[in-house]
Amino acid sequence: MRARFSSLQGDFVFLDAPGGSQVPDEVGAAIARTLRDASANIGANYETSKRVEHVLATARADAGRFLNCSPDDVIFGTNMTVLDFTLSRTASRDWKEGDRILVSRLDHDGGVAPWIELAADRGFEVDWIDVTPDLRLDLDDLERKLDERVRVVACVASSNAVGTIVDLPRVSELAHAVGALSARVTSPEDAVEEACAAVRRALHERRTVLLNLPLQVQALDVPDGALDLAAPPAARAAVEPTAADTAALAEVLERARRPVFVAGRGARTPGGRDAVAELAQHYGALLATSAVARGLFHGNPWSLDVSGGFSSPLAAELIQGADLIVGWGCALNMWTMRHGSLIGADTTVVQVDDEASALGTHRDVQLGVTGDVELTAQRVLDGTGGGGRR
Ligand SMILES: Cc1ncc(COP(=O)(O)O)c(C=O)c1O
């Protein structure tokens, strides 16, 4: 091994902790070979351009294998810090002033400075995740600091200074599990409407809403008459699916040999859960959930638990093997579908959502049904006549 490093042939002692600064000679040779044989713009029709594209594709495939990720997730650049500056600027294009960024005290400055610079330029807030006395990332501190305004948790996988390894799956789980919305009462005049709006969101979006009532506002009086406007929000009428859509859904279910149902936020009502589970039972479908709906089918013998990055290997295999995936009130986003890799090449994808605009936002769907989860599952069940379970 040593013989492959020209830099180690002398008596100089390298104590650089990350260990990445010295490279074996073949790295230098490969760079030189690439510059010699394949130096051109990419995307053109001529031979050298094709060669560069081949070098890039091979390098990304190799790096993807090494890092256990998709080649699409691999980006080469000048160095880590410059890439992080580019990433932070690109990721934040549609963020709003007041959005938050969490950086970690375990990190190298290359993982922190780009986010601090970005926050200063764009009016974002930065908060630090602390370390424990034994210099691990403090996950309790992370949990306390996470809220729905956090757009990114920037943290290193392993500290280059002290060598502690971060439980990244757990960090990612905590970050993505934050489904709570936070709302604030800003003044006595607006208190009633703001509180009603919070209740409407909780009811209609089926989300947890944290309503903050600042002490200084608590101390003030609500204007006369304002409380008369306080009324419980009208329940939103459940969206009835069209007969044509439920018939189309019944037809794909009839044809499916290995269906998997993935339930999301929109299925998180007792009625929604039961109707989806009953339909799954009728058609022999396995049951999974997105992260926010995790636990919905707890105790059901056909439950695969969560779909996505935290699926068990067996659950991932079974989802990948499905010939039909139905998302019930579930966006089928990149986390739930592992960037689409949980969907087989020939799998039919169906989405049921009471917001028509949610259909097909993250995945191409062969059938999109606009309808309330419980009503839609119930209508399909009604059409089956109840018998013929499989
Ligand atoms: C953990 C960690 N992050 C970031 C960097 C910065 O990398 P670069 O010099 O490629 O910007 C280093 C460099 O040692 C590092 O060890």
C-alpha cells in the first residue's frame, strides 16, 4: 500500500487527520490520462466529447457504488467547500425570509460557512446543533431545535477533528418526521382569526399545529366583540371521487397480482385507515406508510411498516416487487419512494388525493383519483360486493 504513495517515500510525517490529502499515484496518473485522452466540452457529437461523458458516467457510477447511493446523487466539483456553496445557493432558490438552517458544532467550517453566508444574504436564521460532552452530535438538541421552518439540517457524517460518527439515519429521520406546523398569535386584534386559521389548518390538512401565544400578547385585552367571531370551523366536506375514477381504480386492482398500498397524511383518520386496510385485505395488498403516517397499520399482519429510506430491506424488496402501488393520501415523494427506486420499471402507480393539484407532483401516475381516502376506498369496496377476498 505504502509503495503506491510517492508522497510517503521520504521521511516527512503526515499527521493530517482526515487522511484524504495524500493520494496514491494512480490518482495522479488517472487525472493526467483523462486530460490527455478526454479533454472536451460535454454534450457535443464529436469523439472527444463522448469520451469525456464516458469518463464522467463511469466515475459517477463508481462513486455511487462506493458511497452506496445512486450515481445521480454524485456530483464532482472543485472541492467540498465550493460544492457546498453551490449546493446551498441552488437548494434555497424558493426559500422565504425567516426560514431556518441548522448547522452543527461537530462540523468542518466547509459545512458551515456556506450556510451562514447564505443566511446573511437572504434573511434566513441559523441555529447550531450542539455536541454532547463526549463530542457526539447532540440529537436531543437537534430535536429541540427542529421545527417546520427548518429547511436544511447541515451536518457532517463523521467529524474530521475527533472522529466521532454521526447517526445520519437518525438525524434524517428526526428532520423528516417534523410534520408539525407552527403558527403565532401576533396581536389581540388578530388573535381570533389567527387561532381559527390554526384550527382550520389542523383539521383540513390533518397536521399538528403548534399555536404560539407570546407572553406580551397574552397580557393584552381582546377588543370588544372580537370573540363573537370565534366559531368552530366548518368541517370540510369529504371529496367524493367520480364513479369513473373508482371504476378505473377497481379495474387496476382486479388486474394486480402484487399490489402495495402506501398510506400518507391523507389516510390518517380512523375511517381512512380502516377502509384502506379492508380494501387491502380484499385485494391481497400489502400495506406501507410514508414517514408521517408511520404506525397507522400497526398490528396489521400485512403491514410492511414505513416505505422509503427507513424501510427494512424486506419491505423495500416487496415494494420494489409490486406490480401496482397505490398512494392513499400520500405524495409518493423522494423520501417515501427512495428517489423513485422503490418503483419497478413496469409498476403501475396510482395516487388518491383529495387535492387534485397533489396528483402526479412527485411521480408519473397512470391513474390519479381526486377523492377523500376513506370515501374512495369505501366506494371501491362497495363495488366489490364484499365477497371474494384473496
Ligand atoms: C469533514 C470535512 N469537511 C469539509 C472539509 C473541507 O473540504 P475541502 O477542502 O474539499 O473544501 C474537510 C477537509 O479536510 C473535512 O475534513
